Amino acid sequence: MFTLNRKVGYSATYNNGKMKLGAFLDYMQDCEWFQIDSEKTFREYLDAHNYGVFLLYRQVDIIRIPEYAENISVKTWIHELSKVHGVRNTNIYDEEGNPCIVSFGYGPFVNLEKGRPVKLPEEVMNTVLVEEKYPMEYLSRKISIPKDREGIICGEAVVGKSYIDSFNHMNNARYPELALEYIPEDFDFNRVRMDYKKPSVYGEKLIIVKYDEENSIKIVIKGEDDSVKGIFEFSKF
């Protein structure tokens, strides 16, 4: 398990003093990459072969949103590992050790030059610590979209420089942040599921499509060519 201790800063909160969705996703992402860095053999192998780990799915369950100036700890660990992918839990806890936000994420190993999945050797995988799975509700990694009706086109966006990460793609945390712009303020959600399909690059135009359902709102982010970049579901558990 890798732990990152933080104090919730002013820039990480909304006007109500509660932590922003994008901010706690950034904290999670930071913790995950520091954990990867701590697995020296694994990280060195990735770097030597120009391989990376892509996040394809994340489910976040919000128990309580931390507030400004709170001391929190972000903890991440791998609970499932194969030659082609890893599954991890990344949770945020308050100062007393109570869980505030719990999550799991799935990601394959990818050849960065070719953009294709790769297999890692067993001797490298055996060096990575695998721990017990966190007891939360694990939903399917596939988010279904209604096929009997069209979604409502509700907005557009352009991928700016500040969205780009080290893979020269739009950072994973920016998608749900963008999707949140189209969720009504009175819609009370505490679960966000994120299904990433195709990377977006700098300057690309994005189309935001919304599906209102009985107990959830789904946002599909597409490219101008109608390719799906990601599907994001906001709901109540």
C-alpha cells in the first residue's frame, strides 16, 4: 500500500468549501503514479520498453466529501494483477482513518509507440505487491447507453494545453470534470463511473451528449468524427 498525506487546499475546493471532483481525482492519480514509481523493477521495465499503464475504467463511491483544510490520506494498492493489466483500489480517508471516498480502477499495459496492449514478463510481475481487495460494490466496467433513443447534444469543448498529460493525451481527470458541467446542481449523486474509450489530443473538438435516466445521468463525450472518447455515469448508490 502506498500512502500520500495531504491537506485540502483552497484551490481544491468549490465555493461551498467542499473538495472538487477534479481535485480528488487528481489526488488519486498522483498517489497511483507515486505507487508505480515505488515498484522499482516494474517502473524500470516500463521505461526501458516505452510502455505505460492506461486507465480504462474507474468507479468512485463518495461517502463524504472532504472539506477545506482537512487533513486527508490517499491510499492505493494493487489487488489484481496479470501480465496484461492491473486492478487497484484508491481510497481517501479522513484524519481519523474513516473512508471518505473509495474507488477501484482498471488499466492495461500499453506500448506507447504503437498504442497497443502488451504482456509483461512474469518475473517483472512477481516483484509487484498485490494486496487484499477493498470490500466495496464492484459494478461492471461497461457502462451501457440507451439504444432506443438519441442522447441530447448539450455542449462542445476544445482540448486545451492544460488538459494534456505526459502521454500527450487529455488527462483522465479532466473528462469527468467536463461532464460535471452538464449535471444539474440539484441532482444528488454519490457515485461516478468512468469508462474511457479513445484518447483525445490537443486542439481536438469534443461533443457532449447527455442521457437522462430514472436514477442516473450519463454523459457521452465524443469526437467530431462521432467516435466515443468516454462514457461517464453519475448516480446514487
